[in-house]
Amino acid sequence: MSDAPAPHPAPTRRMDARSLRGLAHPLRMRILELLSLDGPATASRLSARLGENTGTVSWHLRHLAEHGFIEEETGRGTKRERWWRRTAERHELRISDFRDDPDAHGALSVYLSELVRQLFSRVMTYVGEDWDATWRAAGTIADWRDLRLTPAQLMALNEELTAVVARYARVADDAPAPDALPVVVQLQSFPRRDPTATGDDA
């Protein structure tokens, strides 16, 4: 699991328990999301969007910077108003790394819950907005519920889908069209318990 599919080659940092605890806070994750989606911002700009006190946002910005998630955009702003941006690193989280670390379970739960909330919120924002017919027809919300796959097949499926996103990202970087808009691609693929299974190996 990672913070987003990685269409571009970028340095990857595998999150450990310390960095997980540094990020696993709803407000910090929301700040990082805004910097990721909308680019650099100051504490005052972020506080206005989040409805939070500027001092509180500044504290969380420093905390994110301490753990390497964001960095100051040097050469911009003033001593009193600093600009922050997300670092170029891609952060990869593997749940299995924390299976035997009970001290990290609380942070992992917060992180996953907030991540799911963010993904849901993006979809609901899109559904509630007024898009013209062309963009409305181009977007999609779909799911497939009749697959039966092995773990290896599910991993292969995810890798193929990520490769497709990467191909379109390269095209957009090489020749961005004048009518192009930012697009979010969300992928959730996971097993579910088989209600017909008895769980009895005998």
C-alpha cells in the first residue's frame, strides 16, 4: 500500500513506525493531501481552507517537515510567511511491517481510517459538483464484484493497472493538452470474506 499509485519514477521511502506515527493524525494527513493535490501553500492559506488556527497548522507543518513529508520552498515567502511543499519522495507503507509491533497499531488504524475518508471525500466532491456533459461522461465510478483471484493474481492486476496510469501520466507530461484538467485516479482492490466458506478444514 502506498499513499498513491506512482505513475512517475521517484525516490521511494518505506515508512517505518516513527514516520507512520509522524503522519498518522487527521489534520496532518489533510494538510499533506492539500499540498499534494494543490501545490505549495503557507500556513495561513492552509488554515483558511481547513478552518483551523494558523498556529495549529504551523505546528503540524513543522511536524510533517521533521519527518520528511514536506519541506520549505526556499526563495519564496518571508521569514513570517513560509511556503511549504510536499517532498519529491514517494512514501510506501506495508502493513505487514507493523504486524508484530503493537505500539504501531493505533497509528496504523488512524492512518488507514483517514486515508479511506480522504478517498471517499474526493469521490463525493466530484459527484456533488456541476460538470459539463463531456467531463461527466469521461469520469467513472465503477466496481467489479465477480472476480475470484489468488494473492499473486491480485498483485499482478494492481501492477498492470498502475502501469496503465503511468503510461497516461508520461503522455500528459510530454504534451499537456490545452483542455486538460487535473485528474484523480483511485484504486481500491481487496479481498472480502467468502460468506459461503465454513472455515472448517475437516
